[in-house]
Amino acid sequence: MLKIWSMKQQQQQAENAEGGAGKKKKKVTAAQLRVQRDLQELTLGTTMKMTFPNPDDILNFVLVISPDEGMYKGGHFNFSFNVNQNFPHDPPKVKCTQKIYHPNIDLEGNVCLNILREDWKPVLNLNAVIVGLQFLFLEPNASDPLNKEAAEDLRTNREGFKRNVRSAMQGGMVRGVKFEDVLR
Amino acid sequence: MTEAFPAALVGPSSKERKYDRQLRLWAASGQQALEEARVLLVNSDGPWGEQSTGVSGVVGVETLKNLVLPGIGGFTIVDPALVTEPDLGVNFFLEEESLGKSRAQETCRLLRELNPDVEGNSESKPITELLQDPNFLPQFKLVLVSGPVKRSTLSSLSSAAKALGIPVLYTRSVGFYSTFSLQLPAAFPIVETHPDPESTQDLRLLNPWPELAASLAGISNLETMDDHQHGHVPYILLLLHYLEKWKETHDGNLPSNYKEKIAFRELVRSGARTANPEGGEENYDEAVAAVLKSLNPFTLRSSLREIFEMDECNTLTSNSADFWLIASAIRDFYTKHRVLPLPGSLPDMKAQSADYVSLQNIYKSKAREDLAEVIETVRGLEAKLSPRPGQIADKDIEVFCKNAAHIKVIHGRDLPLLDGDTHTLKAIHNALGDPESLISTFLGFNILDSIITEIQTGALNQEALESSLAWEAGVDRVIQSLTSEVSATIDEETKQRILRTTQELQRMQGGDLHNVSALTGGLVAQEALKVITRQYVPLDNTCVFDGIRSRSEMYRL
Amino acid sequence: MVEINQTLRWKHLYNVLSRPGPFSDEDWVPGPETISALESSKILVIGAGGLGCEILKNLALSGFKDIHVIDMDTIDISNLNRQFLFRQSDIGKPKAEVAAAFVEKRVKGVKITPYVGKIQDKDEDYYMQFKIVVCGLDSIEARRWINSTLVSMVDFENPESLKPLIDGGTEGFKGQARVILPTLSSCIECQLDMHAPRPAVPLCTIATIPRQPQHCIEWAHQIAWQEQRKDDTFDSDDLEHIGWIYNAALERSKQFQIPGVTFQMTQGVVKNIIPAIASTNAVIAAATTSEALKIATACNPYLENYMMYAGEEGVYTYTFEAEKKPDCPVCGNLARKMTVDPNMTLEAFIETLGERPEAQLKKPSMRTEEKTLYQRFPPQLEEQTRPNLKLKLRDLIEDGQEIAVSDPAYTIDFRYRLDFS
């Protein structure tokens, strides 16, 4: 033990660090620190807004995407972000909190985005996720859907799909499912 | 998990639940082999001077613990020693009340508590006496010996086991050092070696069989497919398709060298549609990634060629083990087709469910077809060699065919001794050339063995373990036998390395530390499990562990 | 009662502690002092599972007399193939208590104090009492937590605050043991990329184009349950729940003609089961406790700092020194002490940061564990935290509290401990 400590002291002199140990006070966790940094490095643009129900808890927030072009133009889409203490080893958990008509988002709000699951890496940041989500509204992907019916519509009848998107966004029924009004 | 299982469902039995975490490694077949095996532990071998023994036998007991827990059939502990105070400081399977009682009985009793499925008994007679009974040794599938034991005991035990084809593990653990050797039969075959799943893929893309080639018809309209279809063509078919295209412009030849494969990869890449939101297609990405590793002509691995050439494979008798009959049938298959039976597994890939399943079925039916051919050959061999003890199960032949490319035969060797054959001495001498090698520790244990033998025969008294003179004499003797046999010299630095090892052993007076013996018991149990289940690949043949540097090394001695 | 002669009993252990060896340090003083240092070393074991049971046994037989153990779990039938301190009749009881009682009973003279609960329940005062922490966990998150706790406890003025962390982990025939000297050597966070993330299948594959039996199980678990049993919280230990998933997966696999869904596979996928056997645990646990003995007594040099083990093909180990990462978010930026006037406003304090020698922080965002002090971006949060700028430090933080500061101009973050003047 003594040896270890003398090593420590040498290193301390070399670095001239001024460290110190807190008493019982809790430390900012690695996940919090990383989110603080990620938030600071976001590029949100005009189509995105974030709200923090509790500003002291930066691990849980809501992202609102309001596309200004494409088929989903005019809608306001809410996503809840839940970052756990194992971030960035684990990806953030993201869900759409409204019932929407989208080939890559199912009726439970699950989102099919590769970097939220199979392609997540700790070097990716929250900005990458947000960019990915925004992209889903500009270019809904019919090829690998979560909502099979919506994808089929998009694939086989693009105009019909567009109409469905409009009516779903107004809170209408599509294929027997009632969707949420997202235009307000 | 205490409530009853819903009645409507056929759930796992309580045994399956208990062994769940290991069944995921060696499956029911491995578990069955384990449950059918009985192991012998020889945990000491008579007095060291005035002591009832100096061998604590902790490695042996800890090894048994790791075999009893997963459910070995049974064990027998042979140990004439009585429990002494130092035993209580190193052996967890003794309690204070055990003091003065038979160590064999006490350790057996406490080990049996670990698993009611396991049968255990103990013998306080010395092993040499028990070996007199010709029915004693054959009941075991494996023999474990906690050393150091008297040289003559070790020799008679290991040669008796060898004659019966029973593997032997000989272990020693002193202070921070330990070593063990595994004596296997001259040919020890393993079918389920559990290679990395990546390395077992056999897709036959360069020489597709007719049904696989025919499946290409399904994508003849590749260029005109809609984007959705195009993005879901399994990459196997993509590669086959582009190989055909390649052949059209290359005189019917396949891409054979690295340069051509790179060019081929570009050809595949250029077929991907990129005018989509993702800027590419996943199935094409998979195809591109597979070019270098999946487009290699079949070659027989040299280890397999060796097996095909072994006498056991070429001169079958009615006593030949099942392994050799199947190996011989597979050799015939190879001779005829220049490939091995298809394993039949298909990696996961981007595809529509139905397309994937039908492609998978093409691979599976081919595998079944190949298997049927091998089974037919085996049955022919069985008829020719009859009477045989029983028909080889189809299941065994199937497992063999699935694993054919990775089967292994270990050429077992006797426990390594310094007055053994020159191979051992040469191997030691070679290893000594590396200053980082742990072989000096192995030599240290060898010296310990001879000192103990001399104490046990009365040539030395027990204090010899503490005498630098005795150890130094041992080092000289070892160097002597190395140099005289291999006609090479050992430099001073190497000698000092061996001496330092003996100083550490001397520091402990031959006694062990629980941690290191427990660690060694883990390693030894691992080897025992592999030998008994005949799965994974056991040690060939000696391992040395250095707990000071937290390192281990393997040697073939 | 049998009277046991302790010197005789610990003869082998005392040999290595009372005599120098060829590799022990020249300055090392063997003998009674070393022995009593060992016996008075309080040591903490985190986890009383496969590794933990072995670790407790090994420490008790290595001369440690005051051992504590934390585990929140209860004993399950699937533990019995390796967690050798537990019996059929113990199923359902807390692991830490059963394990502690067993070892205490078997190895007389050792005191083992169990705590049934989470490591996060305990604070720095609790961890400060130990000399060494040995970890036998299967959760990365818990490892990261104890690692960052021990790193942040290091006080340069107090040698006792440095707690060596010895960590073991296994999977099937493989495992690793590592020694971490918090702030001195590579820490768990530095080595995070050595833990491969759990392989995941795209959600859309699961939803629409399953090909493997595992895809059908994931569908039942991730999608069907949510749709059909929204109101039940899924519990992977509830056999009725697993049974439901199994049946749903089986149905789906029939629909897509995918063979291979079994109950065992269902459990494996849903619970993310890692194969585990007694022998691998024995190897790794003993490797960690051997290091604990060496560190507590200096009888031989300790591992620097990582040993990998693989037993599928013979016995393979690889020992190497993992490197400390200068930009490690845990040990790369230790808290620096700073004395501040509690009456200073946050705004004024931020200005002083712009003049710090180690980094001129021009656009910092900062927080404590509980509170977002000021966050420059995104705008909504900036607006929400802006009022803090006018507040005095004393109204925002406590004396001695740590803040973490990020600034876009620097790739690393900074931690400061603010002491009130």
C-alpha cells in the first residue's frame, strides 16, 4: 500500500493538481456530464424545440420536431428522451408520445432508427439522434417499416399516403385507426 | 421463480433450470456425458517424514467442487492423510471438527453437500494398494492427482491409466505458482470443438450445387425490380448473380486473386441503388463486406488432412471407435466430391422473411442430402466390420458432418518427466530460450517432485524443503539432464531464473496458498470438463501459472 | 469446542508473509506487522453471486478477518450450478446474508457483514472505511458507478482515501481480472470500449421481416407485449410472463415458418442470459483475491493491470497494461479545489472562470449533481437557467460541493470543488 501511495504523490507533484475529495456531496455523474456537453453542442435550427419539464434533470426531456417541408410539414411531433446512467454506453431511449401515422414509428411510439439500437456507439451524440429523427419526417422509409400498413401505402400509392398523412395529422382515421391531432 | 410453471406449457424441468447456465455451453449431450462420468481424485500419497503428508490437496478438492456443482456422475477421493491444523487454513471443505479425522472422508462429506445429484465416496487406503484390485481403476473416466507424489506412485498410476485409455491430470500448487499436465490417449478425437461461428461458414458460392444455382432464376429481373424488392435480395444471391456476370467477361473464370476480388467487389458495389434517402442498400453493403472472406475456394485444412491420413482412419477394425468410422466415411465423401458435407447453416442477412427461409431451406436440404450419403457409407462400413457393439446413431453422424471442418485429434503424450523422452527435454530447452517464459517454474516443480520423492523414500529428511543446498542441487541436476540429453548449454542467466523460482517454492516449504490452488482448481476443472464432455479443446499438455505476474503459459512437453 | 493453534493453522499463509521472496520488494518488511496489517484490513466485496461466493471463501482463507459484502439479489434455482454457498432450501433468500453466514460458519474467526441492497444506497463515508474493494458483478452500470465513486473519493492529502478496486468478470469459458488504482491507473471508464455492446437487431426487422427465431422472441417481448398487455409490467422472472412471450413467439415463428423457437432460447433472449460455470468463476475470483492479498500485504508485486482468460482451447491468458485515457470522463478530469466567495453571483463566478490558468472558459455550461446551474444551449434550457446568473453562489450550491463545467472550446470537461471563503 505504501508503494502505491508514494507513486501517487510523485504524480501529484508532477501534475501539480489541486484536487480534493468532497465529503458526502454527490458528484456529477459521467452520464450527466456527457449530456451537458451534448446539449451544448446541439444544432437545433428552427424546426426543433426542446423542453425540460424539470430543468435540473437534463437526462429527461422532450423534443418537438416541426418539419417545415415534406409530407409532414405543419405537424408538431413530440419525442420523449430518457437517458439512463449507463449513457453513452447505452443509447438514449426515445419514444414518440403521440399516436402518429408513419412507416417508421409504430402506434406505441417505438421508433425504428438504426442509431437508437443496432448501430449505437458511445462516440455518437444526442445531435446525431436528433438529426436522425428529423430525417425520418423528411424521408419516411418504406423499405424497413415498423408500421407495415403505412409503409405499404407509401410504397404502392404515394399520393394516397400523402393524403393519409394529412388526415392523420388532423386527428382523423386511417385504416380504422384514430390518430392524434398534431397540427396545433 | 418459485411459483409453479403454467400447466398449459411444457416448461423446463427443475434439472434444466438448475443447469440452465451451463447447458447453454455444452447442451444436453455434454451434460449427459458429465452425468455418466466418475472421476478419481488421488489427493495424497503417504507420509512426508513425520507428517502424514505435505500435500494439502486443495487443488484436487477445488477441482472436484467445480465438477460436483455442474453435476458430474460421481467421484472417489483417495487420501490416506488425517486432517491437520494447516489443512484448516487452506481447505474450505474441512471444518474445525474435522481435525484428526480422515481427510478423504471429511472432504467427501462436505463436497457431497454441494449437489444431491452427485454420488461420492472416499478411501483412506493409499492408491498403490487400491490399484491391486483390477476392477478399481476401470470405473473412472478421469484421474486427478494432487502432487507432488512419490515418483513410483505416479508412474504406476499413470501407466495403469494409460493402459485403460483413461486421461490423467497431474497438478501441483505451491505459493503463488502452480502447474498441471494432462495425459491423454495417443489419439484423442473431438468432434464438437466449438469454433468461432464466423469461421464455420461454408456457403459454396464459388461452386454452387444445382439447386442453389437455380435459385438465381428468382432474381433474373434484378435490374427491373422495384426499390423495395431490390433492397431485400439476400446478399448470397447477389454474389452469385454478380459472379455469373463476372464470368461472362472473364472467359468463364471466377475472381481468383486479391486484385480480381477487389475488382469484383467494385462490380458488386456498382450495382447498388444510391438514389434513395439512405444513399445505398444494406443488402449490397453486406455483399460487398462478404467478398473477401466468402469467395475462397474450398481447401481442406491441414489438421483434417492429417486425420484422414492417420492409420486409425485407414485401417478400420471391428473395434475402431465410432469417430474413425465416421471420419473414414467423410474422407470418402471428400475424395469423391472434393468438399466436405455441407454444414447447412446460413448467417442472418437482410432479406424478406420468406426469401430468407427458402434460401435457408436450400442449404438445409443440401446438408441433409450430404448427410444421407455419409450415413450410407457408415452403414456400409459397419456391415463390413461387423460384429460391432452397436449401430452408430444418425444423430452422431449429423453432429460430425456439421463440425467436419473443425474436428480435432489430439496426440496425447505421457505426463512430462525430465528423464522421459528427448522431445520433452528439447521442448523445455527451447522454451528456456525466452527470458519471459514460465518454463523455469515448471522446472522448479520438477525439483520439488524429486525432493519429495527422496523425503518419502527416506533419502532426505523433511528439512530438505527448507535447505537452499537441496534446492540448488536440484537445479544443478535439472541442468545436467537438460544439457546432457540435448547437448546444449544453459547460460548463467537462465540458471538464475530457475534458482529464483526455487527460492519462491522454498519460501513456502512446499505449502500452498488457497487463492492459487483455487484458481488452479478452476483451470484443472475446465480441462476435466472438456475431456469428459469431449467438447471444446483440452490442454496439450502442460500449463504453468505464475500468480506473481498473473500469467499462464502452455507447453507441449 | 476444538482448540485450534492459529499459527499452525495459517502456517502456509504466514510463510509467505514472514519471509522475503525473490520477487518481493526490497523495502518490504515481512513478519508480524504485515500479518496484522492484513488481518486488520477491512475489505468490501461487491456481489455475492458466481464470483462473489468464491471471492468470500478465498478472502476468508487468505487471512482477511473483516469482510463486508453487498448484494441486492435473492437466490434463484439457476444459481445453484456454480454459487456453491447456496442450497436448494436457500432459494428466495438474500444472497449476501446466506453467503456471509456460510463462510463465517466454515472459517472460524472471520467476520462477514452482509448488506442486502444496492451499492448506490451507500455514500462515500461507507466506502471510505475499506482498504480494498473487490468487485464480482455482471452489470456494467454498477461497475461504472463504483469506479467513479472511488475515483472521486481520492484526496491527495489523505493516502487512506485511495481504495484499490479489483474487478472480475466472466462469460462462459472466458473472463478477466483487473486492478484499478483510482486516479493512478486506467479505470473502468477508460476501458469501457472493451465491453462489447449487446448486439441488437433493427426494430423494423423484428416488426416486419423476422428471419431468425430470436427475431420472433424479440417481437413478442418488445412489440406484442406492449400492444396486448400494456397494463402488466413485464417481469422476466415471472414464469407466466415468459410463458406468454414464448407462446407469442412460437405463433409468430409458425406464421413465418421460422424453426427453432424454444423456451430456453426465449429465456436467454429476454433475460439476456450469459452462460456461466463454476470453473471459470473459480479462476477469475481467485485471480482477483490473489491480487487483494498481494496489495494488502505487499508479499509479491500486484497485477499491472489486466489479465484476460479464455478456456475454450487449452488455457490461454493474456496479461497487459491497459492505458489510462487522458480524456477519460471519470479519471481524466479530477476535481480541482477552488475557493470562492459565497456572496459572488453565478454570473461573476463564470467571469472568473475565463481567467483560470488551466483553461480560459469563455462559454461554460455547468451543473451540480442535483442542479443545472447554467446551460448555454439549447435556448429553452438557457432561458430556464438564466435567472440563476443573478443568484449568489450560496443560494445555488453548498460549501464544498462539486460542479462540472463544459465548454465548447475544450474537448474535455472540468470539475471543481467549491469551498466557501
